[in-house]
Amino acid sequence: MAIKVFFNNSCSICRLEINHYKKVADSNLEWVDITNNEEALKLTSKSQEELLRRLHVIDNGQVIEGAKAFVIIWSMIPKYNFLSKLFSIKPLFFLFHYTYEFVAYFLFLKNKNQLK
């Protein structure tokens, strides 16, 4: 069963990164654009604001967000598996988590005009 990745294709930075992952990933990842996507809201049980705020994945029926979602994505891409292992180390994950939250907040502010 593929892991569903929920991303904001309307965000130029997000799109750039996800398009790169799409090129190097296999069919174990399913890419779902959250832009005007009611199905994404239903699948994740998240609001549009929550989906815009952070990257989300559904792995084994569980919705995971933020830095943990990136670790899961990287674990599924052989080229980036080392990042998954590296950022699974608690002190490094802690730093990654807060760095991600900082960057994601500003991307959210840049893109919050998408909220209905």
C-alpha cells in the first residue's frame, strides 16, 4: 500500500521540492495536491489551514505531519534513505523538527491567501 503524501502544489517552494522527489521516488509514494481538494480534507480529517501549515502523509492509516512526514518520505526513497536514518537520531530530529516548523510557518504565511 502506497504512502499518501499531501503537499501544496500552489506553493512554488513546496512544488519544487516535491517535483524532485517525484522524479526519484517509485510507486510506494502517492502524491496528493491539497489545493482546492476536498478529498484531501476528508482523507486526513484536517482543515485546509492545517494542511497548508505542514506537509502530511498517511502511513498505515495514520496521519503524520511535519518533520516526521519528511523522515517517512526519505525512508521510501533510496537516494534519501540516509537522511531518514540521520534525522531519526533524537537530537538531530529535535533540531530538524524546530527548523522545519520555523520554515513551514513562513511558507504558510506566504500561502495562507489560499484559505477559503
